[in-house]
Amino acid sequence: MTPAGTGPGDDASSLGAGRAARPARKQVLLRLDPAIHDAVARWAADDLRSVNAQIDLLLRRALKDAGRLPRDAAPARRPGRPPLPPD
């Protein structure tokens, strides 16, 4: 068994030709009350997002509203597939 992020397919070469490597995203185990998870899941479905993307959006909004969003934070990912690189 290999540690997370060191197995086959986890390096930049596995991203495909012409695609730049993105900075690694942190993985977090989050325990939620089932009712809270269900509410977030319904909200995410209404907005055509995954639960993970919805939680990311909510955390970013909360940090921005509190004046705590770091200036160097990566911009939120846009929905859909990333654009293809120019040929």
C-alpha cells in the first residue's frame, strides 16, 4: 500500500499531454450531522454542484464575509470541464 498522493497515476505526467499540473488540494475528513448533510446535498443538487463543491463555496463565502479569505487563495473552480489547451 502506498501513501496518498504517491501511487501510480498521481504525478503530473498522468494528467495527459498538454495539461498543466494543478497545485495539490487538501483532503479533509468532515463529520456532519446527517440532517445537515442532507440539506447541503439538496442545496448542491439545486445548484448543479457536488456536495464537496457546495461546501467549498460555503466556506469561501464565510471566509470572505468575515474578512479572512487569504489573498493568495486559489480562485474557486468553475463548473464543468476545464478548457482544452490550444493546439
